[in-house]
Amino acid sequence: MKTLKANIFHEGKLQEAYISFSDKINKIDILGPGNTNLLLAVPGFIDLHVHGGGGCDIMEAGKSIETIASTHAKFGTTSFLATTMTSPFDELEKSFLAMRETFSKKDKNQARLLGVHLEGPFISSEKLGAQPNFTRAGTLKEITHLHKIVPIKIVTLAPEVFNHLDLIPELKKMGIIVQIGHTNGTYEQGVTALKQGAKSFTHLFNAMSAFHHRAPGMSGAALAHAQYAELIPDLHHVHPGAIKTALRCIPNLYFVTDSTAATGMPDGEYKLGSQKVHKCSSGVRLADGTLAGSSLTMDQAYRNLLTLDLSPVEISHKLSGIPAELISAANRGSIKVGNFTDLVLLDSENKISSVIIEGDECEF
């Protein structure tokens, strides 16, 4: 049994607590009001949109997934979904096969791989964003094959193309979350997709038809009807005012990095699937200037969201609690007895002091 004394938020209040744990939290003793001399423990961050990190890309296969998992752990991500790019089937299969061993077990200093976010190829060629144009119709045969290798938790698709509206209920039966994204669909098509069983939206506002007061588009459908949506809070992809709009409209808005191989790396050229991207400062772009994922980390997302006047409790819920709830990640996303001991310890400047994943303190 291990023990830790830290500040935590308990019933909305900052409290000094004594936490007893193994791989899971065994006991929490509240000792009194928060102590300014202690670190703040927040739930480990859960990132549902990770393309890469540490110079490696998910689509490279090989040992890239291990580097990605250890890179993100340094920044407080304790579990994540590996996110694929729009690619031919054989490249997707190769990527899935390379992830199988890491999914079944993890090393001490790695974030836990919870499954896959299949972002494309079932998207619109009109809203590729940084995706290469290998779009095609989604089929249960292809998805089922990949799902048997490593569980697919989320599929991003454009509902207006390839009769994808008919695919949504079938994916829901399989327990796969359908997110609407990379779509040029109308407001009406978005509403229909939600009625068919789509549950969320991928990187809200980016690579989707924009809001106009006479043509609300897919962005309007999300703002008017969505219960869930992911958004990239690097303050490049979405203006702070638009983030605040989404926060008012979507009850379970949650945040992701959409991170690339450039995450945790110096400025330079990196791979994103089959494409080259360039990191300059905190932005990642294609040669033509198109935003291409990000170099955002979850701890920086935490600090960015503080500047938007969200409370630490709200931020933790949107970086940990809601993602866990969306993909039914049992025993994760909050600090409570019985949950995995996934903790991020922050200092007075909200910088990471240490990261604990399933009871093991990471060594970096």
C-alpha cells in the first residue's frame, strides 16, 4: 500500500487529503481545508485524440506507439486513444497490428492505451483538413476486422457521404461511439445523424461546415443539439470566444490535443500519416499553411483553459471525467475510491510535479 498527501477537490472544495492506493485508490481521508504547502492532485488526463508525439506518428507502426505513450505520460496524459489518419486499408491494418501488444500491456512510464479513434477514412473529401484524400465508404466488414485487432472506441465520419447515415446505427450496436467530423453536411443532415445514433462531434468547428444564420451547417447542428463534442483548446484552432460559445451550448464539451509527432519536440519537420508537417512555435501546419493537428499537451490545455475562467474542477471534468464517461472507461476520470490511481500532481503554477499511472509514479 502506498500513501500520498495532497490537495484535492472534494465536493467542490479544495481539501487536504491523505490518499492510500495500490493500482487503485483504496482510501481517501479528508484532513481539512486545502494546504498551500501541498501539491494539487487532479485526475489523470484522458486524451481521446492522439496522432503522435515524441517524433513518432501512429501510422508509422513499429514501436512508435510506445514512444507516443511515454511522451504523453510526461505531460499528464494517463490514458488515451491512438488516432489513425485517412489511409488505405492495408496501412490501417498495419498500424492496428503494431498497437496490439501495447494495448494488452503497458510499461511503467507509459500512458494506458484504451483503444483506437478511427478518424477517417469515412469522411468528406470536401473537408479533409490535414487528412490525405484516401476517403471511401465505411463498411462493417472493414471496421469489424480492425476492431478485432484493437478495440475501436470512436469512429469519425461524415454522415452526408457514402450512405453513412445507415452505418451509424450499426456502429452504435457494436458499442462504437460515432463522432461527426470532416464533414460538409448541412444542419439538417447533422440533426438526422444525431437521431440515427451519432453521439459527438470531432474537433468542433474545424473541418466542418460553418455556422451562418441562414445556413447553420454542421457547426450549428452541434451547438443546437449536441450533448457531447470534442474541441482543441490550443487557442490556434478555435478562438476563445468560440470556445466560450461551445461551453454555453454543449453540456458535455470535452477537450483533446489532436497531437502529432511534433508534440514534445523542437520546431522542425515531422510526419502526420503520409504527409509532412512543420512545427513552428506552438503551431503545426502543412506546407500550404493549413493547420495540421497540434503540438498541444494536456497540461498546457489545463493552463489554457484557466485563462478562459474555467475553474479547476470544471477543467478536470472536461479533460478527464467526460472523456472517461463517453467511452465507458471504467474506474477512470475522477479521484475516488475504487478508481485507478491515475493522478497528476501540480505545483502552484499548475506545472507538473509528478504523474502516477495505475499506482506507479512515472520516472522521466
